Amino acid sequence: MSEKSLEKLRALLKGYAERTGAGRTGGAGAAGAAGAAGADVKPVHDESERRRRACGERLQKVVRAVLDRVVDELKNAGHEAVIDDQSTTAGAYPSLELAFTPRSPAGTALTSVLTFRCDPRRGIAVARDIKPSPAKGRVVTTSSDRIGTMKVEAISVEWVETKTLSFIEAVLKVN
């Protein structure tokens, strides 16, 4: 993740902390989740399986690297964040999810999710499900919106950073 993107992430987190008055809740120095490099012995028989595997590899190499750094920053700021990695699952479309729960003075923030999923026809699709805090008096609904799609070969660190930062900014605004 570039320094410019890290600085923007830190500024978003600092602004949220100042706005909500939430204090630090102790060190969250948890180590990032280790990537599972599955030893799949199933031979590749067709083009769709080859594309599925290539997409999973791209998720691991590009998207996971960015999300790991973001999770570390979020945890260092006292928020909860985890990555659900389904990029090496056999027989399913690979995906990575960032589940983010902002620290809230009222302690009632809900978990919002950013998903990078392989779409067999389009490449990697990004969707987000942002849940506002019930303490804000808003009705909590489940709805995800698609915020972008990119061909697998064209996925870049900058693109992933942009999508991730816009997600975090939107979550912090509604909480």
C-alpha cells in the first residue's frame, strides 16, 4: 500500500476519532491472518477452471496484500477488522472480504463488509455492505452495492486502495 494511501487512511481514522470522541481501547496488535497456500492436486481441465485459479492468485497477490496493511492500520487505531479469505477454496468462485467494525463511544457499531469476488464473465467485482450504527437512529438494512469491476489482469494496488479507502470513508461517515 502506498504511503499516500496510508496517510489518507490514517487521516480518515483520526477524523473519525476526533468526531466521535472515541478514545483508544488498548493496543490491538494482532498479527495479520496468514495466507493459506492450498496444495490442490486437482488437474486443470478446462479454461474456466484456469481462469478461476488465475483470479484466486490475483486476489492473493494484489488484493490480500493491500487488505492486510489496511487491517493492521484499522486495528492500530482501535477498530475491529478481519479478512475472510475464500481465494483458495476449490469448486467455488474465489473471494476476499474485509469486515470492518468501527470503534464507537456507544459501543453499538455494526460490521460493514467490503467484498472482492471473482465474476466469471467480468473479472473481479467489488461490492460493499455498509451498516450504520443503530445509535444514530437510522434503520439498519442489509443492502450491498457494487462499486466496481475490473478485468483480472488489470487489477492494481492503486485500484484496490481506492476501493478500500472509499469503503472505509463511507463506513466512518455513517457511524
